[in-house]
Amino acid sequence: NRRIVLAERPQGLPNDSTLRLETSDIPTAGDGEMLLRTKFLSLDPYMRGRMNDAKSYATPVEIGGVMTGQVVAEVVTSNLEGFTEGDLVLAGSGWQDYAVSDGTKIINLGKDPANPSWALGILGMPGYTAYAGLLRIGDPKPGETVVVAAASGPVGATVGQIAKIKGCRIVGIAGGAEKCAHVVDNLGFDACIDHKADDFAEQLAAACPDGIDVYFENVGGKVLYGVLPLLNPFARMPVCGVVSWYNMPNLPEGPDMGPVIMGTLLRQKVKVEGFIIFDSFPASVYDDFRRDMTEWLKDGKVQYKEQIVDGFENAPAALNDVLLGRSFGKVVVKVD
Ligand code: NDP
């Protein structure tokens, strides 16, 4: 049984000393339990936060503890009603081959679901994050301009495509020409700006001639500062993530941006609302999401790009790729 544990808390980007691969005996399922074998492990930016010993919405991973993560796993043996051998399940059993579960918070996907790994992406947490954050907080109206960064990733790509369905003009921001071309050509955004361009702010302004009504905040940093001067009165800003700052060991040097940020929010009467997808919305929103997203996928109104990483031992490097923008699409590790 292979498992990847947190060896030490990183300062900045995780390195070779941060995570450690260990082996242990395969556990056995007792009464009222089942044994799960991981098939797909999801890699997500929030995992960087779990490595810190800081107050957050979730407890940090302990030193020596198995890294947190959502997986699609196969039921190997079951002493639990409602789960039989061969069922695929969505579980939170983390970065390990095998885990024992009593069924708490486990979703049974059945014996042969189409695209099982999608339960970690477009039909799971990232897709729901995009749906609930955009529709419940962003409240986009037809004709409005919506801006989202990390636009080729699972959350951003979904935000843009839903905003398009709702009749908005949608401007994406992504790192590099290849991602930007994908965002416009395959996902149907009206424009996509490369945040690495020297004249990023000017390009963003040109792509938003009527200003910005909804800024779905995924990244913070330079992108946020480019967006602020373009916000329209009564703009909405769902604050979903600030990934450009996740590896920051200390506060950045430079001018204090507090006055610019707060002054803009005040003058433009911007509604800013942070959310954590696990507990910010009533359960009915999740049901709405499942119904709408299943239909949009069936009708081809939403496209989904996945990057499958082969091999469990490659997960640590692949997580850094997600954090640094070297991944392309929703990253899922195929565990053999
Ligand atoms: P992605 O797979 O899109 O990965 C993050 C992306 O962020 C990178 O690929 C990169 O894309 C972009 N990025 C990284 N650094 C920078 C930077 N300095 N400037 C601009 N862009 C950068 O992630 P997800 O779709 O899974 O998540 C998107 C955001 O949503 C994250 O902030 C995440 O933490 C947050 N989130 C929040 C949830 C909540 O409950 N609040 C739930 C789920 C996700 P590129 O190369 O295009 O720049």
C-alpha cells in the first residue's frame, strides 16, 4: 500500500523534502466497513493550503499524515449495505492506494459510470465551485461582461462557459498563447488575454470596452490589479481563490495596495463575497448544479479538458505544475 505523506511544511513552493512516499500493509475492512482501492486522485490548488500550519477553513495535514485529496476508488471488499465489490465511489481518502471507509461522505458512482474521473472535475467539486460561485454570488445578467482568470483550468473554464450560456460577454485570462487559443476556439470565450504579456492591463482594458460587471476571482496578484480600474458600478466579485499568492512565504514588497483596493470597492459599490464550496451554499444548489451540468454536457454546451498524469509517484511534481500554471486542464492522477 503506497501512501504519500507530508514530511515537512514547505516555505514557498513545495520541494523534494515536502512530501514522502511510504509503503504500509494493506488494511482490512471490519464490520460495517469497506476497503477502497484508488483509481484516480484529484490534484487541486487548495492542497497547498493544507500543508501550512495556519488557521483556515479546514485543519492542516499533520506532519507524517497522508495528504488530503478526493479520489475515485473501487470497492475491493464491502461489509457495508449499499456498496458491493466493483462499485466505483467518490471518496476523500487522500493520496494512498488503499483506504478503509465506513461509508461516511462517500458517493456511490455505480459499477460502470461514463467518465468516472469527471466526478473529480466538471461533475464534481471544481464544476460545482464554478456554478455556485458564479450564479449565486456573481449573479450575471445577459449582456454583462464577466472576467475570469485560470480560464483553461477546471473552475475558470466552467465559469466562462456558464456565463456564456447566461448571455454574457466573457473575457478569460490565461498563461500563454496555447491556453488562450483553447479558451477562445474550444470553450467559446469572446476573448482571452495572456497575463504574462507586458501590456496585460492595456490588453484587458481593450477586451472590456464596457467595463467589467462580474470578476470571478481565482488568482489575485497582477490580474486583480489589472481588473480593479475596469470594474463598473455595482460590479460583483465572488472570491474563489488567490492562487498566485499560495506559495508566498512572506508579504510581497512594494506599495501598499490597500487604498487602491478598498477605494475602488467603495467608489464602485462593488459586492465582494468570499466562499468555500463545502459549506457556503444550501444543498439544493448542488442538486441544481448536477441537473444543469449533466444537461449542458449532453447538449455539448460545456466542453471539458482533462490532463491525466500516469503514475502515483508523479503526483507531487504534478501538484507543483498545477500551482505554477504548467498544467493544462483538470489534472487527475491515474493510480495503477
Ligand atoms: P487550475 O487547474 O486552473 O490551476 C490554477 C491555475 O492558476 C494555473 O493553472 C494557472 O493558470 C493559474 N495561475 C497560477 N499562478 C498564477 C499567477 N501568478 N497569475 C495568474 N494565474 C496564475 O485550478 P482550479 O480551476 O482547480 O482552481 C482555480 C481557483 O479556484 C484556485 O484559486 C482554487 O484555489 C480555487 N478554488 C476555490 C474553491 C472554493 O471553495 N473557494 C474550490 C475550488 C477551487 P494559467 O497558466 O492560465 O495562468
